[in-house]
Amino acid sequence: MSLALLPNPLLAGFTGAFEFIFSKQESSVTGGNKVGGIEQVLELAWTQVELSLLALLLAMLIAIPAGLYFGHRGKGELVAVGIGNAGRAIPELAAIVLVATVIGVGFPVLVLVLALLGIPPILTNTFVGVTQVDRASVDASRGVGMTEPQIIRKVELPLAVPSIMTGIRGATVNIVATATIAPLAGVLTLGDFILGENVYGVNGVLAGAICTAILALIFEFALAGLQRRLTSKGLRLQQAQ
């Protein structure tokens, strides 16, 4: 759609949002002090990236080994699927409020909460990916003398990469999006713009949403590229057929 066809208020809103991102704006609430600008945007974006990456890594460290173990044994389907369904049913804000009430607020607490939200899709997809590996390949691996850990590492894990990465990509989008409510727990991310309309104005809210969307897209494209590199050429050709 051409910008000329956009409604004037909508076009003006996006223009104001991009001005907010790249140049500081005066805020009457802060006593005339300027807010926004690329420096503040990058500072908040970096905090959100750091928070999201640490949470994602923690979720992967917990979920992938568990999914590989249960999937290899062919047991624990109720556990894997149950955790996945429970994770989708828990409201993100409620989880943050609950953990903050019990443990407290701060960066480590948010990493833990966001990791808990990222575990279900990674665990479920890892489990499903391993259970869908051709059993003939697994039996052949045992036949040539591979140990069970070797089968997991050299056979099941490589063949389950597409499913595992799908879970990681879904978890990442969820984590990055949920990190916008981190200011409610005392950690300033891009969500500070979205939640602080009284300080940053409508332009700040829209700017925060735009930056968060861009951040999510960057993660998505990066993980899609990583998935392609980790997926064997033979498996890619098989999926393309």
C-alpha cells in the first residue's frame, strides 16, 4: 500500500513514532526534559535483547535435554504435552506477578519467568521431533554398536533439528513479546515506551511497538538462518519434495 493511500491520522502517527525513535521529544510530565531518541531506544532495546537471550538460553538448557531424554525413551508424552498445554494457558502477566510476589523483582527474576514461558514449546517440539525420527535408523545405529547417548547425539538430534528449531523460534517470539511488560517488575525494556503513555505520549507507545516488532523479526530471521545451517542438506532436500 502506498503511503499516499494511508489515512492522514495513521500516516501522521507513524511519522511521529519514527521521529520519536530518532530524535528526542519534549515531555511535559518530566518537567520539559526530553525523552526518546536513538540513544534511549538502543539502551532499552539492548536490555530487552539481553533479557530475552538469557531467558531463551535457560529455557533451551532445561527443555532440550528433557525433550531428548523423553523422546528417546518413547515415554513421557503426557508430561511433555501437558507442560506445553500448561505453558500456553498461563497468562504471562500473571506469571510475572506471581513470581515477583514470591521471590521479588529484578533482572534475574524476569529471566526465570521468561524462561518458564519458553520451556513448553521447546520441550514439546523436541519430544515430538525425536519420536518422529525413523525407528529403522535408530535400530541400525544400535546394530553397528552405538551407545544410547551416541544415538541421541548423532542420529536423533540431527534429524529432529527442524522440529526443535520450530519450538525455539516460537519460544523466542513469546519471550521477546512478553519482555515488553518487564518494566512492571522493575526492568526497563522497550515496553517502557508502551506502558508509559503518560510520559512518552502516543508517539512513544507506537515507537515501542514498532521497535519490538523489528526486534522480533531480527530474532526470527537469525534463527531461521541458524535452522538452515543446522539442518543437513539431505533433510532439506527431503522436506522440499
